[in-house]
Amino acid sequence: MDRQISFAQYRVIDNILFGIILVISESVIITAAGRWFPGQLYTVSVAAAVTAIVMIRWGVWAVFHSALSAFVYILLQGGSPEQLLIYVIGNEFALAGLLMIRLAGGKRIRDNVLLTIVYALTVQLLMQIGRGVVAAALGAGIGAVPKFITMDALSELFTVLIVFTASRLDGVFEDQKTYLLGLQKEKENQNGENENG
């Protein structure tokens, strides 16, 4: 039986899968860092990388992934409700990356190495700046902004590497509606050739 799923079902499944990837990756990184590198000043996270990929794939749906990463981080670190607020709201600043997608175009970002790197760094920096701004607004002072950027500097490298790798994989770093329509058209053309042949 050849049962097809709807586009809406595919979108939900895809977003859940990226959420699972995010939760597992963040959990492994945080647990490993706590065991092997306790007291380390720097952190590493895949939050911006997953958010950047989902933004290209599904646009504003990335709001869930950026928030989910904050919940996982604070839960595993044993953070306070104030820290949760800083990370949840701060991470949502990354959604300003949607403006870059709109202006440059997702396909152009994917196909141009420099734009891919700039996009990845932009999403990461927006998250870091967002956390700093929220922390500053909650009384930490303006010095919180550079602190969040430097503390999470290794994540910039991780984000660039992950997003760049995703951009080289067929169908991963692409608007999914466009990608699926292209696959459908390709299948129809193949069927037409088979019927004529």
C-alpha cells in the first residue's frame, strides 16, 4: 500500500526530527562538558546551527527549535527561571536571520560559500547578542552582551561547520516546499519519459 503523507504532516514530522536531533546533541555536549571539562569558561552548542537550518527549511517554524534549545540547556545546567528567560527570549533574536533569507534568498545563501558562512555567523551572533540584551535588561548591565559572545565563541565555529556541511547535502539546506515541488516535477518528467519510451 502506497500511503502518502500531506505536506503539513511532513512539516510536523521534519520539525520534530530536527527537535530530537537538537535535544540529543545538546544533551550529549552539555553532559560531556560537565564531566570532562568542569569549570570551563567556554560553552559549545548546536542551537544556532539547527535553528539556522530549520529557518532555511521552514522559516518561522525555527522559533520552536531556538526555544527548545534554551529549555534543554537550562534544564541540564540547573539554571534559574531568570536564566531560562534570558536564553528563551535571547535565542529568539536569531529569527532576525529570516530577514537575510528574504533579502538574499535561501538558494543564494546555500549556493554561495561566503553567504553560507555569513548567514551561519549572523544567526549565532544574533542569539548571543539577544541573550546579552535580555540579561542587561534584567539588571546584568551592558557588559553582559560581550560576555555572552565570548563565552560562546566556540559555537561560532561549530555553527559555521554544521551549516556549511548541511549546505552541501542535497535537500537538507533548502526550502522544503520548493525542494519537494522540484522532486515531484522530476518524478512526473521521468514518468512521462517512461510512458513515451
